[in-house]
Amino acid sequence: MRFAKILSVAAFLASPFASALAQSGEPLMVGAWQGSYVCLQGRTGLTLTIDRQTNETFSGYFHFYPLRRNPAAKEGCYSVEGRRTADNRVVITTGSWITRPPGYVMVGLDGLVTRSGKSMAGNVTSPAFVETRCQKFALRLQNPRPEVDAICRGALTAQAKAPAR
């Protein structure tokens, strides 16, 4: 199992995508970042999957879910866009809902990536009426390969199959 993970990481790092980013001098944000954030519903699990990056900008999915110590939190997913500055500040803004539980709003993130590039933390942001009730987030890079969570992938598949209007 560990050998397979090493091979997966090696294959990604050898890919043209990773090479192009490395040559551009921009720090890699691509991958699955896992941790939690605190908002009105309490501490909630978060997987931030970043699957596209061009220079300092990136996009992906914000997947939130209940934790063992807060089973009342709901599960949902929406698209996000972000930017990482030269001083390692990360600002992530909301996109579109993919799976929305009743009563939930999209939130953004504003934080810092550590020098190692393996974790980030900061404040939960937007919209204005939620900011006072939201607090901090903390994430660690768990997998440098972007794997979109099933709840986001399933809804995306359904949207892709829907007839155009």
C-alpha cells in the first residue's frame, strides 16, 4: 500500500502538469487538503480539493461534513477559486453549489500556507452576515493528487448528464 502511494506521488511529480507548475516557480496548491473549520454549526470536517492551478490562481471543491464530535453538522459541496500570493497568503472565494444542505451558506477562507507547503490555517470569511459567527480553519495536505470526493463528483456527473437548456 505504501509503495503504491509512493508510485502515485512519483507519477504525479513526473507529469507534465507538475513540471509546468514547478517551472513557473509557483508553489503547488494542487491536492486534497483535509481538516476542519468552525462556523455556526460548530466544528465541521473539511476537504478542500484543488484540482487546477495556473500560476498563483487555482480552483477546486469545498466539501464539508460532520465530525464524530459534531454529528449534527450536514454534508455538502461547492466549487471554489483561490489565489496564493508570494508571501504565502491564500484567499479562497466561493463559486457554485453542487450539493447544498438546507440552511447552509457558502463561506470562503483567508489564511497562510506554512513554509513547508503542507498545511494552511486562517479565518473563515464571507458572506458578511456569517463572518461574526465563523471563526478559524486548519488544513493539512493529505494527498498531492487531486481526488474529488464522491458527493462532489456524483453531483458533477449528474450535472454533466443533464440536457442543455
